[in-house]
Amino acid sequence: MNQEILRIIEQISREKGIEKGILLAGVEAAVLSAAKRRYGPIESLHAHFNPQTGTLELTIAKTVVAEVKDDKTEMLLEQARAFDPEAKIGDVLQIPLEIEGFGRIAAQTAKQVIIQKVREAERDIVYQEYKGREGELVNGVVQRFEKGDIILDLGKTEALLPRKEQSSRETFQRGERVRAYILEVRKSASGPQIIVSRTHPGLVERLFEMEVPEIYEGIIEIKGAVREPNGRAKIAVYSRDRAVDPIGACVGMRGVRVQAVVQELRGEKIDIVQWSEDPATFVANALSPAKIYKINVAPEGHAMEVIVEDDQLSLAIGKKGQNVRLAAKLTKWRIDIKSRSEYEQGLRTTAEGALAGFGTIPRPAEKVAATEPGSAASAVEAELAETIEHGSGDRVVDATVDDNIDEADGHEYGEAR
């Protein structure tokens, strides 16, 4: 019987990938459970399985006494010396018990405990496997729908795609294969719960890693990605090798690489922008495809005033503010966009207020003759005229999008459907 148990343990260990020690502990717990059905709930009962010999031992701890008051936990000295000739009063001996003939109910209990231990071990294996894969992609098959949530079959276990992690642009059918981003792995009473997402920015990053070998090899680095559920994403890339164009590498020959990502995301628009350690340049790139006239940076407020030509304003802001909102999330800067005419009108208004005490501001076609050369008013007028001409701010940056980037690509790929 004991050798049969050992054979079963070894077979389960091979087939299920469960450590033998876990199964041995399950057998010991099963025998102990069955023994307590027969002998009662005695705390001093112990079970031990020797994997080398296949010997299963059940013992009960008894204290050697001169007079027995509880025969379940105590024994006389004469009885004790039958097990240990050197036993004396006060010693605690492990007395072997008969493990055969526990009865049908006890045997069923033992079987149930073993099965439970196997299930617990299997769940723990799955949990440990997927816990280490948080942030990676997983492939699953749509198994069923539960109140808007989608249950995916991963083979060994299931994954939950909650409604809030689904794109409103996507619909799935039962049996359809889905690729998703592993958001979180939790432990629960029924086993590991794997939460996946189709809207997380990490999905875009992992897809580009799959399609662009330069990213996998570490030549190109993804500095960040942001998405909005209604079908647009921005991803910032940087090349550690000056000879490698990060945007061109992500686009691929004839756009094959980026289109593979767009297809997986079912037509979601993707803006690929070049990362820069200079914040203003990065913000200008992030606002693509809009062209930037100039940027005023206010470091103390972690904000930027971005000025664009009048015909670029709606493009920079985007539909319902989406473009500037994504750019702000990607760069982590507060962005205030103004048209060039609005910006210059604001400068003129400021100048007029400042010069109110010195007389009327001359019109562009007039000569400044209201003040004497070298006077304070003359100096102020000259400074403000320079301000109107060139702009002002805490820092003025020529943040035009890098001319080396191929504008024919537009940096925008895919179409919203």
C-alpha cells in the first residue's frame, strides 16, 4: 500500500509539475485526518511519510506516568518500556498506531485531502507563473461573457478582461483569439485571478517591442506611451545609436511594422514622436503633427506656453482637446496653447498698459518722438518694442519639430474606425 502511494505521488509530480514535498505533506495530512476520525481529535497525533522507503507512520505522543488518568495521552511505565526499555516517568514517547482499516469514510476523507492539496499546489504554480509576468502580453481565447466582462481561456487558467479595460471600438466573439496586457495577478479562494487589459498604454509598448527588433536589442528605447480609449495613442522613442532613426525603425519599410501594431489595435491612430532630454523640444515633438512657432517655458510652474501659427491651432489642440491632452500626459508638462495672433495681441496689450504713463504708443509706421533719447521712457519703449517683435517669457525656445524627421510620414499612423 505504501509503495503504491509513493508511485502515485511520483506520477502526479511528473504530470502536474508539483513538488514531491507538497504531495507528501498532503498524504500526511490525509492520513492524520483519517486517524482523527477513528481516534478522535487528539492534538498529539502525528503522521510521517518516508519517501525513501515508502513507509507511512502514524504515531501518538504519550507521557509516561505512574498512574494513567487519560489513556489517549498517557501510559504506564511498564507499557512504555515495551517500546523503549530505557523509558522513565515523565518521558514522552511516540507510539506507533495501526493505519490499516480506518474504514470507508476515513479513506474518502484521506482522498479528498490529497485532491485538495493537489489543487492548491496547482493554483500556486499558476499564480507564481503569471505573477512574474505582470506587464507582459498574453494570448487567450474568448470563452464566455459575464455582465460585460470577458473571460479568456489561457490554457492552464482563465483571465478576466473587465469592461473598463475594454476599448469601446472593439467587439469580440466567442472563440476569438485575443492578445492582452497582464495588468495584475491576484490570489483568491478559487485560485489566481489574472486581470488583463486592452486599453493600457503598456499594450502599445509591448506590441512595438515585438515588431521592432531594435527595441528588443536595446538600441531604441521607449520613453513612454499614452492612450485614450476612443482610438488614439502617442509613443515617445529614443535611439542610443545616432545612426539609427528611432521613428523610421518603428515605422518600418513601407510602414509594415507600425501597421502591424495598428492592425492589432484595430485601427487605432498612433503618433510616434522623438523623445528629447530638452523639455521644450520634447513637448514640440509630442504635439505633432502640428508645427510649433515657439515655446515659452515656466519651470517654476512646470508649464509651457506653446505658440502655433493660426492655421495650426486646431491641429495642435486636436478633436475635443485630445492631441494636447495626450501630449501633456506623455511629457508630464502643463501645456497652454495659443495662436500666434492671440499671443502677439496679448503682448501689445501688455505693452500699451506699461506705457500708459509715458504717452501714446507710436504706431508701427510712426517714429518714436515723444521722448528724449536716453530717457527712461525711451528705454522702456525700446524694450517693449523688442518684446513685441520677438516674444517674451521665462525662457524662449526655438522648439520647431526636428527638420531631420521625414515629414512625409506625418508621424501619425492608422485610422480610427
